[in-house]
Amino acid sequence: MWSRFIAILAMLFVAGCASYAQRLPPLTTEADAIAVHGQPTRRWDNGDGTTTLEYSTQPYGETTLMVTIDKGGIVLEQHDALSERNLGNVKRGMTKDEVSRLLGTHRSVQTFQMSGEEVWDWNVYNDGPGVATLFNVHFVDGKVVRTSRTYVYPNEGAFAGPMFGYPYPYYAYPFPYRSRWRHRYPYWSGYPWYW
């Protein structure tokens, strides 16, 4: 019986991974892109007569669709700028404009005075132990010095509340994930009216 249960769980996991990895629906023209996705977040002039339409889902989504079109509005290429492959293209020494062009609109910015770093982050596919994963790009003097990942756990930020281990709602600053203040009271199940 347990072997069947484990086999079913494994099949569901593989099916979930396969559905995530499905290719983006093909678009043929700029009109198709606008009909399917609406107006782009930004338009990038590539300097060679082509334009890239950016469709960012930040701060809540995990993708940024980039659709490159020619002068006639025909789609030449489309890809997810927040795919693992594209995240690997962030290199030391890149400027903020280059990173923005590569990954699209970022989710939030934090500045650290002691290190002199300005950190941009993007919500990306959650491959970690938490409930969300953030891809961070660290800048010093406007140039990339490193990248990192942050795994967000249920008791942080907007995820905190009665469903996630605390007996009452908790609102974080800044929204949505990172919290500058943690609740000092441990979970106690003596609040039945929250369940």
C-alpha cells in the first residue's frame, strides 16, 4: 500500500515539474503578443531595428517574458528572462541598465550602508526549502559585484499569520516577503478562535 502511495506522489511531482517546464505558447506577431499579454511593461530598442517587449510579472510572479520583434512586427524570439539559464548571464561588472535589460523589472531595492551595496531582487521559481525564492543582484558604485539567493520561510513577511504558525495576523515591512521585525511570541494553540 505504501509503495502505491509513494508511486502516486512521485508521479504527481513529475507531472508538476513537466507542467512548469512547458514551453511558452508561440507568438507570431506583435499584435498576438498584445492580444495575449496586453501592453508590455517596457519596450527596449535593440539598436538594430528590432524591439524587445518586456512582460514582467514582478513583484508577485516568477517570470518575465521577453518578446523580440522586427520592424514589421514579426516575432523573432521569445524567452523567460528569469529562467535559470538567463540568470546565469549576470556577470560581475555589469551596469544597472544592463542587468535591467537582461532580467527585466526588479521586485524591490534595498540599500546597505555598511557594505555600500544596493541589492535588487526578483521573485523566481522556488527551488528551495522555503515558500519563495528571491534572486538578488548586489551592486557597488553601480556595478555588479555578486549575486545571491534568498529563501523565504513561512514565518517571514506577508506569509506570517494564523495559517503559518502565528496565532494572529502579522503585516511585514516592506511587502511582500522580507521582514525587518520578527514576532517575539512563540506560536501558542490556545487561541481557538483563529482556527
